[in-house]
Amino acid sequence: MCFENDGRAFLVTEGVVLALKDGVFRYVAGTPGLPGYRDGSAAEALLGRQLSICPDGRGGFYIGDRSNRCLRRLRRGGPGWVIETVAGDPASRPHRNNWTVFVMKARWRRRRTMM
């Protein structure tokens, strides 16, 4: 779970990103009950089951998608949110189930500045 400056809490669970504000949960990205891997608009994107989230410092979020062995980014794009993969590959083989080793060996798809 992480927080935005406006007081919204963002959390991830079972393939979805939720925003909590004023006691109401709203789906931000992913499809409830349908984990998987697909980049695109938040309504079309699929996320894995094992997720973590943190702010990217630019109004978006990085999502650690362990199920798909990827680092994903949730950012505002057009009228809504967009999910894109910034590192890793779901087709890659896991390295002894060690997330730290995976992150160290991940290949960036584009040159990125983390913060």
C-alpha cells in the first residue's frame, strides 16, 4: 500500500490496483478474478497475483509483478491510467525464486530514471 499527496491510498491484490479515498474503493487497473499479463489501458491491462506497489515520484506508480517476473509502471495517460512493463519478461525463467536476483538481472526496455 502507498499513499498519494491527495490522501488516496493505493493497494494491490490478486491482479488489481485499487484506490481508496473517503472510505470507497475504486478499481484503477487490472481485471478482478482474471490475473495475467497484458500492457495497455488500465481497463485492458492484466496483472499477476503477487504484486507490490510504490510511488514513482511523478504521479504514477511502480508495480512489482512477481507472478510475471516484471516491473510495471502505472501512469496517467490520456483520459485514464496506463500500465506498461519497464523491466523483465514474463517469458523468462525464474532464478531460484529469488526476487532480489531477478531485479538485479532485469533488462530495462527503455532508458529510465527511477526518481
